[in-house]
Amino acid sequence: MKKILTVVAVLFAFYSYAQQDPYYTHFKDVMQAYNPAAAGHKYGEICVSGLTHHQWRDYDDATGARGSNGVEGGSIQNVAPVTYNFNVNSVFNISGTKMDKFIGAGLTVIDDKIGFTKSTAIRANLNYRQQFQGGFHEISGGLGIGTKQWGWDKPNYKARNLNDPNIPISGSNAMKLDLSVGAMYKRQSIGTKIKDFYVGFSITNINQAKYDVQVATLLNPMATLSRQYVPHYYTIIGADVPVGGLVLEPAVLIKYGLLGKAYKPQVDLNVTTLFAKTFRGGLAFRQWGTSDALSVLLGYEKGNIKFGYAYDITLSNVQKVSNGTHEIFVRYCIPIVVKDPPILIRESVRFL
């Protein structure tokens, strides 16, 4: 079964359209990764965050390492998707003492490995924020611009048929422009029970970069592997709901990506509860075509640091060859101290 699933995964990586952006169980905490309008956590701080997502642990390539016959050779461990995400951002006031116009700026790095393919994106995010009614409402629009490198990472895959002309034996990659756009709306409260409401919409891969990577295969020294990235559409809605001494934090992320050759919605439902403004726990559910995963989330936050862990219980057929997905998120915010200029006092009008 492992061998069949691995071969299917490799073929899908090259010859069919599918969801191409990585997904995150902590999607509320890394919105900058898919919506440039979210870059900038809070005015007066520089925030740095990192996330690692190890999907389908212990999912191996059992066809054997290169150099073996593909049947008797040892398996290559952990070829399941692995994603690393890094964000740094801040918010700058551009309206003087009025404090109603801001610029959010950030840098995002995403390293995504799927089987024997790998992409690395580096993107600068910039947004303009306008506040109304003393900050009660906020509207922002942003642009993300950078580069994305994609290619065949390691030529370790060994076909069962040694004469299979489609299996690369050398690695290669290419780099293209990467563009995204986004918008967000925030509101301090809705009625008396809903606090910190937000909704956002964004599009990634809007330039639809196409990659043609030259590699050598077993029979062709000038073979080409191709991939074209397609737009992915994101809508996120969330808020805080204080209940006694607790705070419920529901959020929904709806993403439209290609499944087969048609756009299908992927829905992430996430409900966490913050206890004593410090400890966090909750559940999440992901659906794409069929049920994909049920997640357990744990977290801690205190002062300028925030930590989160998620374990995804696989609900699809992949559960037969995997023990689930692990994700870890960490964020640390550094306060920016801006001192007012000293008041200049003259003791005599002769020195004005």
C-alpha cells in the first residue's frame, strides 16, 4: 500500500493540478503567509514568528533508495510534506499625533518540501491601514512581492522499472516572481459579546508562474519537469467571545484551490479557548473534498511570547501509512521604545 501511495503522490506532483500552497493548523497566527494585508501584529512592536509543520509522520518511500533494485533496497524515510514558515513584521505610524494611518511591513519565508520536490518563497509584504472612530474600525489593503524557487530536490527516487524514462536522476530548480494581494477589516466589537472581530480576503500566486526545470532521467539527459502555480483564494473570519473568565476564539478559513481540474473549497474550522489569559486549548477540523484531519491544539502566551502546538489526526486513507501531523508555532514580540524629545527651556528671552 505504501508503494502505491508514494508513486501516486510523485505523479500528482508533476502531472496534475492540486492544492499547491502549504496549509497551517495555526492559520490564525500566520495570516501574513497568505494575506499581505495582515503583515504587522501591533504598533510599537517588532514581531518574529516561526512555524514548522511535519505532515503525515513516518510516511516513507518504500520503493527503495537509488542504487538498489527498488524492491530489495532500504526505504527512504519521511518523504511526507514538511513546511517551515518564518515571519517578521512591524507597524509604522504615518499620521503623526492623529494616529489613524499606518503602514504594516513584513518579510515572509516559506520552505515547503513535498516528496522529492521543494519550493522556497521569500516575499516582502506591505500594507496601508486606515482607522476610523479612534481605532474602532480598521481597513487595510496590501501587496506581497518576492520570488519562489521550485524544483526536484533530491534524485533519490528509484522506480521499480529501471527503464522508466520519467524518473529524474539529477536535481534542478528555477526561480520566478511571486505576487499576492489582500485586504482586511477589523472591528473592536460587535454588540456586547463579540470582541476583536476580523475578516480578510486574499489571493496568492496571482502571476501564475510556470516552471520548466531541466533534469536528466534514466533515458533522457534533457528532460523537462513542469509546474504552473495557480491562484489560491483565501477568506478568513474570526473573533473573540469572552465567557466568564474564559475567551472563546472561533475562526474559519475557506480556501479555494484546484482539486483535479476544478476549484474546490478547503474549509478549516478552529475553536480555541484562552484560560486566565495564559493557557490555550481547542480543536480544529479540516475538510477538502472529504474529511482530512481533526486537530488538537495546545498553547501558552505570556507577555511578549506566544507558543502553540497542534497534532492533526489524519481522517483520510493516508492514516493507513501515517501516525498523524505535528505543528509547532512560536512568536516573540520586541517592544519599540520611542522617547519624546526633551522640552527645551530658556531662562531668558535674550536666548530665544
